[in-house]
Amino acid sequence: MSNIFDSQTVSVVESSQNPLSGLWKPAHLQRLYYGSGSVKKHLIECLPKESSKAFIVTGNSLSKTGLIKQVEELLGKHHQGTFSKIGQHAPIKQLDEATEQVMKDSDIDTIISIGGGSPIDSAKAISYRLNERSGKFLYHITIPTTLSAAEPTMAAGYTNESGIKTGVAHPELVPHVIIYDSSYALETPEWLLMSTAMRSMDHAMETMYHPTTTEMPCRQMAMYAAGELYDNLPKYKQNSKDEQVITRLQLAAFASLGFLALNVKGGLGLSHGLGYALGSPYGIPHGITSCITLGHVVKLKAENSDDDAAQIARMASRVGVKPTGDNKKDGVAVGDAILDLVKRLDLHTTLTEKGVPKGDVGKITNMATKLESGPLYDKVAKLVEGLY
């Protein structure tokens, strides 16, 4: 899914630091509500019409809580069905089943995704498929319960029959409404909320050295996101019921990816590429892949590119590193700070622990880099070997 942001309808401009130039093209997000109880307060007013009929897409684990029933009751006459079988990495079989349910009911004009990246991406993919058949997209309201930040983008990833992550993208797939309700995140397992927060740290870091992200607002908000994640994750680990901290983490997740908007082309970077290579093929959640790869990728980037080092070094003060003025040294220290944060959150793991065969290093490197050999291939292969 390295080119999930590609689209003929998207204007792409390389951004530059010297001279300072670029393009930011906003998406159609209409509302972003945040705070405890915001679903109950605002869900109905978010529907596009008084006659709207809404279809809920969520995962099996959330369906076992009271949250889905609560949303169904809030919707009342607007509720037109619920699909609660979306699994990790959005397997295509489940996506097909959900799509068929929506296709059979022409009254449905709104889709409500509740959960993490898989339900959110599935809702986008359903809307994309509906448009292919009927020429119309669904109005999308999303209630995220993790911090993976799938909600502000126009990309939808899912797993095909071969177990490989693929996807679609279109400007109309950006959700129209995001509701960050901290009380809903209380149902999320602590390891999942923290690891998906590290996924958002991944977004923030790789935003800094992506060639088409803009200084304002992309990189500036990425720095804000990294600082908020770094400061608040230990607080969350200490008290996972503090909804003020959860709300700060939710807003940081949005800041990590919500300002890419429509002009960013291609995958974010190497850590994301490795995440896709390790995620669905080996059944590893993307939050955990970021815990495994991000710190090491940041160090590699800082050591091998002066331009990347300069951007990464700007993150130093946001992640507890005192800047020295030496970009390469500061960039490596940022990578070490990320690895230390992962350990402090008790999220450190290895590819060995995750059951990834050592003989797959070449396959993983190829999938992440799209290369068969060469200097970059060798460096990434060495990095992957170090993850065991």
C-alpha cells in the first residue's frame, strides 16, 4: 500500500525548506468534536439530513461492550443496520459481506464507523465500492476508539485474499465528521491504546521528512503531536482512566496525520513501509509494528541523510532530547528516545517474539523498499535483521 495517497484528482507539489514553499490542500472534514460525552451530545446533529438512515461498521470486540448498543439507541429511527465482524487489518471477506448489506438497502446514506483503523478503513472502502456501482459516496461519521489516526485521511487499507495489505484512495473518502469521545476509549485495552499512539508517533515522525508535506500546517502539527504523545503516554500508563489525558492523546493522534489533507503523494516513509510488510502478512497489529520499527528507522534516516537529519532534529525538544545543534547526533538521539519510550510503556518486542521467520528478511525488505538489491536495500535488510 505504498501509494495509497495517489489520485489523479490530487494536486501534488514538492515542498521545500529552502526556499520555503509548498501546497496544503484541505479535505472536506466538516466537524471535529472532542471531549467526554460528545457522542451523546452531538451524534444526531451530525447526520446530513433529518431523514438520514445510518449503517454502523465496527469490530467484534467492541460489539461485546455496551458502546454499540448505546449508539444504536441514540440513532433510534435513523439506525438502519450494524455490521460487527470487521477483524484486524480489515480482511476482504468481511469487507465483502458488509458491502453487500449496504448495497441491498438504498435508504442508507450515512455510514458510522466505531473502533480502530480496521472499521474506519472498512467504512471508507464500502463507500468507495458503493460509488463504483451507484455513483454516490456515503456520508461518513467516525467515532475512533484507538489512536491509529485512520479517521482524517482519504486512504482505506484492507487485506486481500493473499494476506497482503492493499487499498483505495479518493478525496471523497475523508470522513465528514470525527467524534473523539474519551469515554468510548475507556473500553480500549491499555496496550492497544498505547501502541496505536505509537503509530501516531510514527505518522508524526515520518511526516517530517516526507517530500510533499508542508511546513504549515503539516510539520508544525507533527511536532505538536509528537510532544503531546511523548508527554501524555506515560501519564496514561500511570492512570488509564484519566479522560483529560485520553482527550489530549486523541487530539495528538489527529494532529499527527489530520493535516496531510489531499496533497501528499505516496506512503509516508520507511517505518510505514516496514509496518505494511510486517502487519497483515504476519498478523502483527500496526501499532506494534511501529513500536518495533520506528526508533530504528529514525536513527537510520538521521545517519544517512543530512536533509532527513535536519527535519528529525527539530523533534528533539519534543521528545525529551536537549538539542546540541548537531542534526545527525540530535536525530539519532530522537530515535533512541522513541525506543526508550516504547520500553517505558512495556511495549518492547522483537520479530522473534512475534514469530516472524528469520529467513523472511529479504522478503520483508523487498516489500518495504520495492528494491531487490543495492545500498538502501542492504541498509534496510540490516535494520530488519536487528529487529529479531
